[in-house]
Amino acid sequence: MRIVVSMGSSTPIYEQIKTQARSSILSGEVEPGQTLPSLRQLAADLRVSVITVTRAYNDLAAEGLVQSQHGRGFVVCEVDAHTASSALRDQVDGLLRELYAAAQHARLTPAEIHQRLEEIWNDHD
């Protein structure tokens, strides 16, 4: 699981961590039974407070995506495939709404957005 945070973002760091970890879990990148990086290790890697990582992990536990196990840390739970797919689609919808708002501010047309999306999509294939 790879987590990247932006200190300049208006989104709180714990939210960035939670969102990226959630995506990794729901997409199957991190499988049920696997442990998340330890609180201290992830905090050190990201150069953030252990409290920040703890909040993100506790939020994931409250969502039922992970559970805290004594001696093991936070372990990924089994997630229903339909639930995971639905959650990932909701996340894409949210990002598309953000894209729409940004495109409106930049005065980009749908055709320009579509062209840029295709270019980016092809660059990552």
C-alpha cells in the first residue's frame, strides 16, 4: 500500500491517509488478513504525527474495513465485492464532481476535458 500526502492540500492529512488506504482495501490491493503498516512506521514514513495516522486507522475501523488486533496491529477485514465496487464508484463520482468544478473555473469545455482524460488514460496504459 502506497500512501502519499500533500501538506499543501486543504484536505486534512488523516483524511488523505484514510481515503488512500480505503481505496487500496476496496480495490483488493491490500487483501483481507493483511496488516496495514504500523502506526509508528507510517507516521515516520509520511513525517506526520502518530495521532494523525491513528485517527485515519480508527476511522477505517469504524467503517468496518479494518480491525485492531492485539499484537498484530490493524488487519484488513473481508469486504463484500458488491460493496467494494459501489464504494469505489462513489469515490469516482466524487472526484468527477471535483473535476467538473475545477473545469468550470478554468473555463474548459467537456471536449477539452475528454481529450485530456484520454491523453492521461493512454499515458498510464
